[in-house]
Amino acid sequence: MKNGFTTTILHSDLEAPIEHNSVHKPMHAAVAFGYPDSRDLVKVFKGDAAGYAYGRQGNPTTAALESKVSKMEDGIATACFATGMAAIASTFVALLRAGDHVVSSSFLFGNTNSLFGTFNTQGYEISFVDATDVSNVAQAIRPHTRMVFVETIANPRTQVADLTRIGELCAKYNLIYVVDNTMTSPYLYRPKRDKAGLVINSLTKYIGGHGNALGGSVTDTGLFDWTRYANIYDNYKNAKPAMWGIQQIRKKGLRDVGATLAAEPAHRIATGAETLALRMERSSGNALALARFLAGHPKITKVYYPGLEDHPQHRLAGELFKNYGALMSIDLTGNIDCCDFLNRLELVISSSHLGDNRTLAIPIAQTIYWEMGAARRAEMGISESLIRLSIGIEDADDLIGDFRQALDKS
């Protein structure tokens, strides 16, 4: 019997026996793992047998979470990391070499944009394009292009990448198609449907959901043919070809970089993930209701939310995603200071986080995008009055009432 999304996640821990009949996988804090027969340790170390060699490369608790994320993304294997940024950085370090070229969406999370700027000085070449139109991606491809990287819904302006047609393009040119699914989560969208080879998730956000654990993941969907990829080291070809990519990410990324997800946050994320579908339904519904209210308010000049009919990718988002998500941004009228406005909100919390049960807000230009400078912000359409909102699971009427009173006082 094939179960639904939530049923599968809830009962995934019970697919194998758990000590003491626990219904959750227990938390294993061990860093070292001993073997009575040293030859068994050798086999595990070489990857010839299942098991654990050293905590930096994973433990039973992170393995249980990896299995859960693989089921969410309908993938063949997942590697978990300490943060979403560590997952992205480790994937690039593991799979790219000097002289390789990457095509990336220009609408990126601020830290990802900063990381790619660093990579551009260290041997990889990354071109930034407007990924809402596949033709821009096609025009940027070069003979030494290895990878295309996009986010599903851009943070903070909510541009939606042309995901299906980019996937078809990557398949045509045998490029690794990497999709950051953080803003949608695997409940609202599975990038595998559109030929993504690797899927990134910041587990800190919607999958964990409670703002109490950092984590990131890379999932191999099984669609990319690693036998046609020139950058796989011979040492990592001892596994089935479908596993070459994720094994190299584990060895050259997770192991060598050392951005290991610890057992305690892995356990918290795994537990939080059980309610992902319920939380995304509620927060997405709240976001649509709030977006419609704000779009009609005279003190708001613009609402950026894919669920609104005037959003440039509204129709595309409806075709791609189960719902429009819980992220939006707003521009205030010019005479309202965005920090003063945020201080008038009573329920909404000023915070740099997103994907929480609580509604969070942050002034963009003054915080997470200030480092890139005014010129780059202008290129990305980041105004000085832009506020990003991550909508939570509160009662919708209470959220709307809070924004109404804050706008009335502004």
C-alpha cells in the first residue's frame, strides 16, 4: 500500500525495529563507533559495508533523518549538514573543479549570493541570470558549464524560476540541475518532477519548523547519470553508479569540510518534520489571506506574493506548487519608516529567521542584504522600504488585525 505524505513521514521510523520499542528513533550522541573485528571497521571505512566510522561523517540519528528527507523528496539518498549553507557549499566543493562554470539564478538568498561571489574568486565561474525565463539560462550555457542552480521561490521578492523548462534544458545538455527547495518545502513541490538531479533544503526552515535547530540537506533524486560526469574521483566509483554523486558529496563535502549535523538538532528536525504538511497548509492559507488584505491597503505600495493574480509568475506558481507558500514581501509608502512600522506590530516578531510557526518580519535592505551594497540591491529590486514576512500558523484574523492596527498608527 502506498501511503500519503504525512503518513509516510510519521511512520518512517518504524520501518526497522527500534530498541526498547520506542516509536521514535533515539538520539545517538556517540562520536566513536567500535567493532570487535577490525576487518569490519575497515569495510565500513571503505564503504564496502554499512555502518559508522566516525561522528563527523554521520551517526544513526542523522541517518534516520536522511532517510526521512529522502522519502519527502522521493530521492535515492540524502546527506545532512549542519546548515543549509553548508549543504550548498559542500556540494559545490565536492562536485566542481577549477575552470568549471555554473549558471545560477540572480534572485538568491543573501548568504548564497555572498558564497557564490566568493566562489567566483576561487576558480569556479558563476554566471547570474533571470531564471524566471529559461531562455536566459540557455544563453548563459558554455562548453565548460557543469551545473545550473535555482531556488524555487526567491527570497525575498518571490520570483518563481521557470523550473520545468530549466529541467528540460539541463537534461538536454547533461547538466546537474540543483534546485533549492527551501521556500516551498517537499510538501508543496518536489523538484524531481521537473528533472532536478540534486535538491537542497535548509532543514532549519519549514521542515524543522520550530526555530530550534539548524540543519541542511542534499538529496539525490536518482535522475542524473553520474557515469557521464567527468568530475567523479575513481576512489568513489566502488558503489553503484547512481550513488557516485552523493558518495562524493559525503566524502569531499561532509567529511572534508566537516559541516556535520549533530545528533540533537537532527532529532529535533526529524520530530518537527512530522507536521510539515499541516503547518504548510495553515501558513500558506494565512499568507494568502494576509496578502489580499495588504494588497488593498493604501499604505502598502506593493505586495510580492505568488498567490496574488498580479504576480508575474502567478500562473506558473499555480501549475508548479500545491500552494503558494508562506513567504511574502511588502513595500511601504515612502513616508513610513520600515523599522518604526515593525515596532508597532504586536504579534509579529522582528527576526532574521523564516519558516517558523510564528509570523516573523525583517527589514531587508538594512539587514540581510546590506552587505551587497546599494547597486546590487537595485539590480535585485530590493528597495529601502522592503519588508520580508514569513507567515506562521496563528489565527488569520489575528494576523490581519495586527497589521491593520500597525498601519493605522503609521
